[in-house]
Amino acid sequence: MSDRPIIRPRTLKGFRDFLPEAMQAREWLIDTARTVFRSHGYEPIDTPALEYTEILLGKGGAETDKQLYRFEDHGGRDVALRFDLTVPLARFVAQHIGELGVPFKRYHVGPVWRGENTQRGRYREFMQCDFDTIGTESLAADTEAALVIHDVFAALDIGEFTIHLNNRLVLAGLLAELGLADRTADVLRSIDKLPKIGRQGVAADLEELVGASPAQADRLLAALTVTGTNSEVLAQVAELAGGAADAGVAALTEVVQGLAAADVAASRVKVDLSIARGLDYYTGTVFETFLAEIPEIGSVCSGGRYDDLASIYTKQRLPGVGASLGIDRLLAALEEIGKLDAAAAAPSILMTMFDGSRSADYVGLAAMLRRGGLSVELYPEAKKLASQLKYADRKGHRLAVIIGDSEWETGTAQVKDMASRVSHTIDLTELLDTCRQLLGATAG
């Protein structure tokens, strides 16, 4: 035995392992989103985890710059891990747009890293699931982005949700009217804290950190917290901004009307002027999505329009709009409200093994069931039946196929329903049809 000391197995703060159950839920979320993205014409891409630091710096704001995992690589290059998938997308399209053409619609699923303080549903390494349309300023693309968010959550079928909409042009108009336009970035970061620190906290932030007067802070927060129907909110903000927000109000109105035309329920769309999105690159429509059962966990899908981001990398104008599904935060929410059962694996079967010398026969039967469209796991060795059935329970298998010496001699099999514990003795020629029927009854 080696004298080498044992290294204590542990993960870094803000990082985590995913056990099979959690990974199944994550893959279910991602697969559902991919299906919706493709139905709207989005195509998959991928980009490197590491970028030159200059690609990432200054694109998400000063706070995001502080959170970069940045280092010098073996070649002496200044590099950093991507903090989101949008900035790499801007670099990607600037580099490849000649062969891609516009409009270009992409989705991208991959890990990103931010060295921020950890909290419920937030980690330093997390998965993002993004979709974007590049190369058009049409508000139809903004409407479609909101519709994709709606269709993803409708497909997940995990309860009611609300898509909160705002437009940076509305905010810009309000700030111009209040004489705060020269402090827009700082104001937006303060507004973004509203759900966390409340109105009084943001008012203090605006006065102390931004330099707004109490009257300016009060008027701004009064506008941002206007309530009513979507049309009432838009009418009130137009009046409060004295016409300076007309372009933003018109854009929001068009998006809301487009969603209504797509039969999106009015209860699922809310014009919310407090939605600012802290990242600096947003220029128009912004989105945040909240689950009705657990709104306090924060937005589980956010994004917006960014018309100038790619201009850092190319002279060609490449406006874009899109959003990011917060996979890890959404998983945390589903776990908290007890809805991870929605992510259960497809009805499945355990093929038990009694006689190791006949392993090829068990392999053949399992393969036959898989060719028939079923999910089958073969237990890899001959053990006591009780141990194999305990394993089937632990893995969540719906059925167990049991074939011992007597069954091989008679050409039969036992199919055990793991929920009811009822066993069905059938002819081997009927195995596929019987499993299909039992799984269908179980699923129903």
C-alpha cells in the first residue's frame, strides 16, 4: 500500500458536482429548450471557454470585470474564462459573419464563470443556455425572443410564469427628463438592485453613489414602480417622461401587441419599468422571467437587445437580440418547489441477469427491446434477485425483466411492475409488446 497521503476530495467554493439525478434534470431542461429553439429556426454554435482578456474586458461593466477568472497562459498570453455567452457571440459573428450571412439565429449551451459571491441558485461556474438573432433591428425579432421564452416555459410545464418587459429607451428618456442622462450606467446598476434592496435602498444608492438629488430619485422611482395594465403603465410613463421616452414606449407597445397576436396570455406578459438589466451592452428591449411559485429566487430567463456590442470587433453594424435561460437557478427553483419530478427519465426497464454464462442472451434481449424504442439497462453480473430489484428501485426503473433457468427452458419471462410489485409471466415473443403496454399504462 502506498505511503502517499490521501488528498481530501472536495470542490471549490461556488463550484459543484452533479450527481445523475441532477444531471438528468439539467439535460431535460436543455433538451426541451433546444427543441423550442430549433422550432423557431435557431442553429447551434460553440465557442472556446477561454478568450483573450481584451475580448471580454469592459463588455459587462466594472463589476463583471472584477469577477473575471483571468490569468496568463503558458504562452504568456493574457486570457480569461468567458463570463457569459453573449460577448463571445459578438466576437464570433464579427469573425464569421461573411460566411454566416444575416439575419443569423443561433443558440448556444455551455458553462460560464464569474468569481462573484455565491448565493441561492447562483454559482461561480454555471451553465447558460442562450439564443440570439443577429443582423436585424426589426422589433419582430424582439417579439420573437419574448415568444421563445414563453414557448420554452410553456413546454417545460412547471407552473405559471411572467415575462417582464422594459426598454432601455424608456429608461434613457426618463433619465434625460430628470437630468441624469450623464450618469446612466450608474443609475441602471442601482435600479437593477431594486428587487434585492427595495425602493428605499435604491433611493439611498441613487443619492449616495450616483449623486441624484432626493427629488430626482423620488421621481425616477415613482416612474419605475407605476402599476396597472400594460397599456396603462405605458400611458403613464409617456406622460411622466414628457415625450422623451416615446420611442421606447412605441417599441414596448409593438412587442406587447405582437405577443398578444401569438396568443400569449396577457397574464404572462408584464411591462415592468424597474427591469434594467445591469450589463452595459443592452440598448433596447430587455426581458426578465419569474416563476409564480417562487419569484424571490429571481429571474430564470433574462436578456434583451444589444445593437452596439459587435461594433467593438468590426465596422459592420451587427445589432442583436436574445436571452439566456438560467439553467442552474431554474434547477434550484424546481428543487425548492418540489417539481424536479417533471424531469424524470423516460419509462425504463432493468434487464436482470441470473446466469453469467448466458450473458450474451441477456444482451441480445436488451438490444431487441432498445430497437423497439425502449430504454433498457442490463444489470452487468449475476447476483441475487433481491439485490438487482433493489438496484432497479434506486435507479427509478419502471419494469424489471426476470429470466432464470426455468424461464429459459420454457421460453418465457417475468415482467415485474416496480411500482405495483405485480409480475406478469409471458412468452418471450411477447416481451416487447408487453413492456410497451405496461410502460404506457404506467406513464398514463
